[in-house]
Amino acid sequence: MNIKTVGIIGDSAEKPELNSIAEKMGILIAKAGYTLITGGRDGVMGAASRGARSVDPRPETARVIGIMPGTDEKGSNPYLDYIIPTGVGWARNQIVVLSSDIIVAIGGGAGTLSEISYSWVYNKPILAFTGVEGWSNNLAGKVIDYKRTDPLIKVTTPEEAIKKIKEIFSDQ
């Protein structure tokens, strides 16, 4: 079984505008049969997880995985199918990225910026939401450095993002 994974990264704070986008992304990712990977906490991560879990019935390949910074499930959102404690703190951001085939950034602060950087150096396709507060908006459409020539892919709606995700997977 070929399981495709999409990582959603963004604010852990509860921001209604960002959470609305993330929840819609979770729904679309699950409906498409992709597994959702997040940092397992609240905010964008929780909203995306809630959206994915709300799809009924969900395809077998549409699981919801949270990569936690701590050594247990403490602080995880309640919508995860699988919780993976790492015990490595912020370094878990690298695991989120490496576990994902494609990264979708929705807003975000310093933690999201680190995940975008990891995504860049590990050559992951990065979709970045514009028109929102945070790093996704600041970096959308830009080339970060000389290591790659492709810019972060600008998206404005969940529907546009899932279309791009499907295009990327079909080209691989």
C-alpha cells in the first residue's frame, strides 16, 4: 500500500482564522486518502487533525499522526490516530518534516520557521498560505537560498492547496 503523507505546520496558539484554514485542509487531505502528519499539539495542528478525523468514512490510508516533543502523550490533541512521543523537544520539527512527503505551512512563528527551513534543506515541496499572519505569508513565493531554485508555492485557499498537492503527487 502506497501511503502518501502531508505535513501541516503552523501556530500552536488558537487563532480562529488559521484554525479554519487548517481544519478545511485536514478534511481535504483525509478525503483524498493522504495521511496527515502534525506536531500533535493544538492550534493549526489540532484543527487540521480535527478536520481529518471528521471525515466519515475515512480511507484506510488517511490516518492522523502527531509527532510529540515530549516523552509521552501529554499535550497532544484528542484527534490523533497515532501519537509518537520523541523526547527531543523542538528537534521533533525535523521528524515532522522527514515524515512528510509535502509540507503545508499555515501562518506560524519561530517553530514553523524551523520546519520551513528543514523542509527547504530536505527538498520537500512547501506550500505556503498567503493572506494570513505569520511565516507562511512572509515566505510564500520566495526562494530561501541557493540550495534550491524553486520558490515556496503560494496558496490562498484549501481548495487551491489540495489541487497543488494532488498535482505534486501525480508528478512524482
